[in-house]
Amino acid sequence: QVQLVESGGGLVQAGGSLRLSCAASGRTFSSYIMGWFRQFPGKEREFVARISWSGGSTYYPDYADSVKGRFTISRDNAKNTVYLEMNSLKPEDTAVYYCNARLNRDYWGQGTQVTVSS
């Protein structure tokens, strides 16, 4: 069982930045593919970014086209934490952001609201 707790959401003006964090419980954090999804009102949850680790300093990040070049995902396996650095934020980035851990099944955090004002 994995528990995920997000933090770092809030209100920011367009063009600004926010950094989301997701702290995970459990002793096998490094084995999980960690990711971020977001959900717009009335829409299904959509993929934002994911990152896996294969040992040493080798990480494999992946991004949705809509955030590529603006968002950066990273992970600190020693701290059981994954981050999402969001730059050049747009009003259309406004959503609830969810942390995801995947290993045989999906685990989800409770979500954190990100609001970008124009």
C-alpha cells in the first residue's frame, strides 16, 4: 500500500511558476513510476508527466505535449518525493493536480488545486 500526499498548489498569475511536491510512504518508492495527472472540471483526468528510474543517475521523464518545455518532473528517491516544477503557467493549466504511483496498480493522492489567473 502506498500513500501519496501532494502539496504546493495555489493561485498564481499567468506567466508565473509553482512547484508541486508529492511525498510517498513505503519502502519501494524507487521501483514506482511516479507521475502527475490533472483534471479539469467536468473532464476526465489527463496525463501531465511521469518519471521512472533505472538506477544510478538514469531517469526517464516523459511529458504531455501541452506542458513540454514548461513543466519539469523530478524525483528524489532518498526522500520518497516527486516534484513538478511548473513555469510559464497559463490560465488553461488551471486544474486539480494529482500525484500517481504505478507498480502493478495505480495509487493516487488527494489532489491539489492549481489556479492560474489571467
